Amino acid sequence: MSPDARLIDAEEDLVAAPAVVAARRRLRTVHPALVLAGIVLAALNMRAALAGVSPLLGEIGRHFHLPATVSSLVTTIPLIFMGLGSVVAPVLARRWGTETVLCGALVTLCGGIVLRIAPPVVALFAGCAVVGAAIALLNVLMPGLIKRDFPDRAAGMTALYSTAMILGATVSAATAVPLESALGGWQGSLVSWALLAAVAAVVWVPQAVLARRGTRHGTAAATPAHQVERGPRLARSPLAWQVTLFMGSQSLIAYVVIAWMPTIFTDHGMGKGEAGLVFAFSTLLQMAGSFVVPMLAGRMRRQRLLGVAVSALMACGVAGLLTAPVAGAWLWAALLGVGQGGALGLALTMMVLRSGDAHTAARLSGMAQTGGYLLAAAGPLALGAVHQTTNGWTVPLLLLLTVCAALALLALGAGRDRRIGDAATHTA
């Protein structure tokens, strides 16, 4: 399987209006650089606003006098809205078109980033919700746009898109503390990323306009290809739930690390700046796992061993944080980074491999992303509460090890050589 097979098209079951098809063709032909710049800038924004929060979480909590449990809402709330937003993205794309929705998402992201630094604490949490909803739209629609506009270069464009997304997160994490010092506080560091979102939105404005040129006002950009739902019922498929829970469990581990890794280091005596750099290093190494693991998965009938392997990498990293957090910080960060990137890549790949057709893959993607992000949202909050109750990181990290073990067990089910809708007697 080629890397582009991992792309799930949210518009798989939509038929674009003829005027929209013609306008998109002109846009790709006449303004290819504009399309490429838009993809890269959107991808840079897809994790930057989240990754830059983690090194500053302690400062944010102290500023508002928040306990650890409440502070974790800064990372939990975006996850909830990333899950909920995944449901509405295809609906908005059908009405307004992918380009217009992506432009609106970037404008919304910019507004949410700014709202997070408004004086009342309620604005912080409201801004987190807006940021999560905006990222959800980008998450769901960007892969499909790449698959649609670059069918012959999807592998290369997927690599560019993934690299830009991880690069944005890495730079955000690495510069969070330096920007805090340079701009006079955590507020300046967080709001600085609104500039990147604004630049991306400006690049998408002409694309949104050009893509709807020739379409009558009030006309939907696309119509459903199938008026009646087709395919197996995912809610009744154990395999679909295994893929969904695998996606959710790996996301839970990842977002716990995003929320609390720098804090674990600083609580054990590491400087805040170095903790941010170690976290950024871990984020950067996700690129290796997210590239290699899906390539291997596509060449295997069963992905059980791969699932167990990425789970073991993350478990070793968590165990390291438990036993020698500062002494082996860079090693634990490397293990977690490669494991997280590999687990995410494997989860996305299994959505395709476990589906019998593109329609089922798109539906499974919606189920796994919605359920997965909602499950992941419980992680930072729950472990923050346990940390606050126990006044330490031993019990929370032991619980995270339990999730790693559960992820390995889920991989044994989700990694079988089966497809949703196959008979239960199919070869496992």
C-alpha cells in the first residue's frame, strides 16, 4: 500500500456542483503555487496552537491560581471540540465547499488563539473550545483535499503535509518559553501564533472565492452521492470499535504527554526552557514513526506486531519517566516520540485496511476520530486529578502504563487480517 492510501476523503460521498468542479480545476491549473502555499500554511497551524501551551501550563495555572485538575482543561477542552467538530466538517463542506470551510476554520483558529489570553479565566477555556473546533475542521478536510487535488502526487503531498504539521508543533513547543521571556509573559507567547493563522487565512481567501466562482448565490457546493446510508453498520461491528478504541487510546497517551511531559520534568528539577526543548524533540521524532510504520503496515497482512511494538515503545518511555525522569529525559522523549508517531500512523492506516471500500473508510474515519478524541479528552483531566490527589507522578504514570498495555491488546484485535463486514470466520 502506498502512503497516500492513508488519506481519508471526507467528501467521498459528495458530488460537487459542475461550476465548483470547473472552478477548482482552473484554480489548480492557474494558481498551483497558491494551492501549495495554502496546504503548507494550514498544516503548520494544525498543532502549533496546542503544542505551545504545554511548556507554559504551569505559568498559566499560577496566573489564574488553578489546581492541576482545572489547569488540564486547557488541553482537555480542545480535544472534546476536536471530536465534536469532526461530525460537522462534512456537512459544512457540502454546503459551502472545502476551500471556504478551511478558510473559515483558519479565521476561527486565529480568533480562538486571541480569545485564550483575554483577562477572565472563562475566556481562556472558551478560546480553547474555539481552537479545538477549528482544528477539527482542518483535521477532517485537509487529507481529502490533498487526495482530490493531487491524485498523482498524493504520496509526496502527504509527506509535505505531515512534515509541516509536525514542524509547526515542534517549533511552537521549542519557542514557547523563549517567546514568553521575549514578549513579557505567557500571554504574548500564546497569542503570537495567531499571526501564523492569520497569514494562512489570507492565503485561503482567494482560493475560497475562486472555488465558488460561477456558482449561484445560495447554491450548495455539493450534493450527497447516496441518499440512503450504505455499507455495514459500524456501531454493531466489533472490529470498528477496536479500531476506534485503538485510535482513542493512542490519542489519550499522546495528549497526556502533550499536557504533562514538561511539567513532569520541571517538577523533578529540570529548567523550564530545557523541558520545552525536550518536549519539542519528542514532537519532532514523531515524524519518523508516522512515516515508517504506515509504510510497513501497508506491506503486511496483519499489523498486530506493529501495534504491540509502538505500544511497547511508548510504555518504555513512560517507564523511564517513572524511574529516572531527568537523567534519561532525552531518551524517554525519543521513545515516546517515535512510538506516538507510529501509533497515530498505524491508527490512520488501519482505518483503510480494515474497510472494504472508500465509503466505509470515510465513515470509519469519522467514527474513530470523533470517539477517539472524546476518549483522549479524559486523559489529561484524569491524570491531572490523580496527580493533584496523590501529590506526585508515580500513580498517574502507572495508570498511563496500563493504557499502553490496553493499547497493545487492542492492536491484537484491530491488527487482524479482517475487514469490517466480513464473516466472523474470516482468517484472523
